[in-house]
Amino acid sequence: MMGPYWLYDNHYLTDKYIINPAFAGYQYFPKVFAGTQRMDMQLPNAPAIHLAGVHSRVGIKRNYSHKYQSEDRSARNAIGALLFADNNGPFQSIGVKLDYVYNVPLNRDNTTLSFGLGGMLLSKRVRLDKYYPEAVDDPLVTATTGNHVMVPDVNVGVLLSHRQLYVGFSVSQLLENSYNFSKFNYTPASVFRNYYLMAGYRIIYSGFELEPSLVAGHNLAPESRNNNGNFVDVNLESYLKPVVFTVSYRISGFFTAALLYRVEKFEMGVRMELFSTNKTDAFISSFGLMMSYTFSK
């Protein structure tokens, strides 16, 4: 129903690590983040997504007070983890991904090349009996109700960063494994591969921060073929103490805005999305919350 948009990947504005494993540890210090989003529709089981993650460099030195020191360039390894749950009508997905990153300093001017590799496990389930209670005797409903499948997959990514500049490329769901909920021999469904290219630059001037960025992607899912599976996002994040304001526009007509309040290492705020469907000119909106905490010095 949601096409390529209602994916956990689309929440990279919460943290770039969500679409590129090489961003794990990008800020050196341990960081935890979480988000939730629900479509504004008067329907039972309206699409909703929930996610939480953590990532950090490994081996960052601490001082005697157990606080982290400034960015430790000798800490080349990083790890990350993400847990997400996606409910879309009768379809339920729970996923976990674990990632490892190796960072290669290219010079003494903070230029780093990072390589990320991770595994992902999806648990997919369909509950047609809840979505279509009037059809509880339908063979298709009874054949799939309560069934769940486990789908393993792999994510890879690379990141080149230099101070406030970054360029990254990643591929998620690399294996494109198939699965089948039903005991009947229906054509299996598949988890489709996604490609992402991201670039951005953070401008810092007298306490004001501005970060323009671009994200280009290609999705191989059949429901995304109305746009040839391609999308381009134009993003702009601004920070003027204590407010973080982010806007994002997808060229095909998908708008996102987020407003957060930052207190030192903690951020919390709201997120709104507005987009039109492929078949009508009607607009659909969704609302959510997002937060993060960075354990820096």
C-alpha cells in the first residue's frame, strides 16, 4: 500500500546509520537513537513503524573520571545495531541488524575511508484474520494466518569523510531472499535490494550550523516501478541553539519536516511526512517522534 516510502530506511533523518552501515561510529562517541511513526489514517492497523539503534567507535580512550576524551583517531573499529518493527495492515515485520565498520585514516587532516558490513534478520508475519475478520473461512486467510518466516540478509556500505564533508554509498538487502507465508505453492515473495548514494556538508558559523545534503536511491521492488525505482531527496538541516529544524523533499512529491529541541547531548522532537499517492492526487500524512543521546565528553 505504501510503495517504496514506508520503509525503515526512509527514516535516515533520525540517523544516517539507518541506510549506510559505514556511518556507525561516525561521531566517534556512543550514540543511541529511537523513532516512531504512524500514518494519519482512520483505519484499523494503520501503517506504523518503530525503531531503536545504537552505534559507536570501539576502543575510545577514557580519562580517570570515566568520561570520553575528544575524538580518538586511533579507534578504527566501530559497531552498530538497529531494531525495527513495521506494521502495514495485515503485514508485520520485525528486524534486527548488526554491523561492523573499519575506518582507514587517509591523512592527518581528518580524512577517513570507512567500510561497513552487517547482517540482518527479518521476521515477517501476516495476519489476514485481523484485517479481514469477515473472511475467516477463506482458504487464503486460514492458510496464512499466524504464519511467520525468517529472512536473513546482508547490508554493505562505504563512506568517505573529511571534517564536515561526507560521501557514502550503500546497498541494503543484498541477497534478495525469497519467502512464502502460505502452505500452498503460491509464487514466493522477495525482499528487494536497495541502493543509496548520500553526500552532505556541514557549515558551522558563529554558533549556527547548516547541513545541506542529497540522497539518491534505487529500489528494485515492483511497487516502486512507477518511478522506475529511483528517487532523489534534497535535505536541509539547521541548528540554532537550542532548536534543530530539518526539511526534506523527495522529487516525486514526498515532504518531510522535523523539529527537535537539543539540550547538550540530548535531542527530542516531532516529525511529519506528507505525500501523494501514485493513483490519486490525495495527500496522506503521518506523524511521529524521534530522539537521540550522544555519550560525549
